[in-house]
Amino acid sequence: GNSVTQMEGPVTLSEEAFLTINCTYTATGYPSLFWYVQYPGEGLQLLLKATKADDKGSNKGFEATYRKETTSFHLEKGSVQVSDSAVYFCALNTNAGKSTFGDGTTLTVKP
Amino acid sequence: DVKVTQSSRYLVKRTGEKVFLECVQDMDHENMFWYRQDPGLGLRLIYFSYDVKMKEKGDIPEGYSVSREKKERFSLILESASTNQTSMYLCASSSPGAGGESFYGYTFGSGTRLTVV
């Protein structure tokens, strides 16, 4: 079956630090890959996506590249802000319509 | 602005009560989902639906049922609430089926934090 493994948190960084959150997956077929973000007290929001190998998704300074050879989709940001503090979820979707989510990684950015 | 609306942000119910959690989407999406979110356990799928009057069990359906009488509304029902159902409940919707360029991911509601006492 499909599965998503994220690096365990929590992750604590200082403002303007570089962020990487690792995500690897196992899937049958050719999945689309996603990152969602959940701010405190809210539901999840789609942050970025990539639909095929070597695609790069990007939004709000965040980037992730679909690496088929390493089955990975790591989230990066060059300079984090306090407002980026949230829980980040990696997810995949195949033709079944139902997405598979990672367990989430909590990011705290300190001023 | 398209959205998924969950009827309550916070809810407190007594053990044994029948509880209804409502979710409405305005995007004409075929697919709708109910998850619960607990610390350290991530998102767990309770039920989902790909069409009106259609439902499928997710990973943890025990103690829950659902109703989808109209395309835009997907209700989660706790038949007899118990304290172990205290959780954050998240509703989501999506465009149908396949991945690729046509799939834009899920749109989530803001969540309902349910406390059963």
C-alpha cells in the first residue's frame, strides 16, 4: 500500500534560518505529491504540489522537488519567518482519489 | 473564495449523546472526507464519499457513521459519543479521481474540536 514518512519533529529554528523537512514515500503507480500547512487552530491548507518526476512545486518561498529515484519530496525554505510556525504535512495521491498523509512535522520559528 | 465550512469550531457533548458534525462545500466537488486528528497520531481517515448517497469506510470507522444526501453536504454522526472520541475533526473535499494536472489537492475546513465529557 501507499505510505508517507516525514522527519520527526518538532523542529525549532531561529528567524532567517534555512529549513528542510524530509519526506519520503512508497506508492504503487505514479503519485502526485503535496505539502500542506496547518496553522494553529486551523484546518490544513495546500502549500504546494508536484505531479510528475523532476517537477518543482513552489509557493510563499517554499519549494519541493519530486525525486522519483529517491522517492522523496523534501520541503525547503531559504529564510524562515516567525509566521511560518505551523505543522507541515507531506501527502501523496494516486488514482484512487484518496490521499495518504504523513504524520506531520511541527515547526517553531523563534525571533 | 471557495471553501469548506464546518458548522461548529468547538463542541462539548455528554457521553452517550448522538452527535452530528456538519460539513458543506461550495466547489461542486464529488469527493468528501472526514478525518480525525490527535496528537502524535497524525490524520486518520474515518469515512469518505465519492458521490451522493455513497460512502466508504476509512481506517477507523468504528463508532461513526456518515450521511451524504446532497452533493455539497457530508455529515459525520457519532451514534453514542464516548470520551475516546474527543478529538479535532477535519472535513475535506476534492475534485474527482485521478492524479496528474487535473487534481488540485484537498480543500479542508477549519475543523471542529469536539470534547466528550
